[in-house]
Amino acid sequence: MHAVIESGGKQYRVEPGSRIRVERLAAEEGEQVEIDRVLLVGDGEEAVAGTPCVAGSRVSATVLGHGRAKKINVIKFKRRKGYMRKQGHRQAWTELRITDIETG
């Protein structure tokens, strides 16, 4: 069984036992989280797509940890004007292990 979920404005295809990194969630390590934004649920033979979500379905996951991604540098530059701006960014993430997919 697999599902497509939405978290942090992004979509992820998940199966029980899979590990994903999503945008930072306000949850402690080891805590169970429920994701109710399930866009599609399938079992290999047939799939049920929601409009926009599948009613009554949810995905359970365990928080494995938190972290930050590699730093990216953002540079704005205009030639011959002496203008240059440099900025860095590190995106925070939460790693989840999918434990269960419940259909509605």
C-alpha cells in the first residue's frame, strides 16, 4: 500500500516503513504524528484520488529527528555598479518513519 501526502507545501509518496524528510514539524523525537493531508491512496491494483484530500484517511509516522540541510548561498550581483549582496540559507527538516496508512 502507498499514499501521496502533502506536508510543508510539498508532496511525498510514502509506504509503511519508508523514511522521509519534510519541512520542520513542531514535534519531539520519538513522538507519533498524524498527517491527514492524504492526496492519494493506492494498493498496487487500484488508487483512490481525493478532491483534494481522501476523506477519512490518514498516515501515522514517528519522528526520528530534526536537522538542517546544507547551506546554499544566494548572491545578487549587478555588473559595473559596485552592487553585490550575499545571503545564506539552511532549511530545517524533520525526518519521519511511516508506520501506518489508514484508508477512510
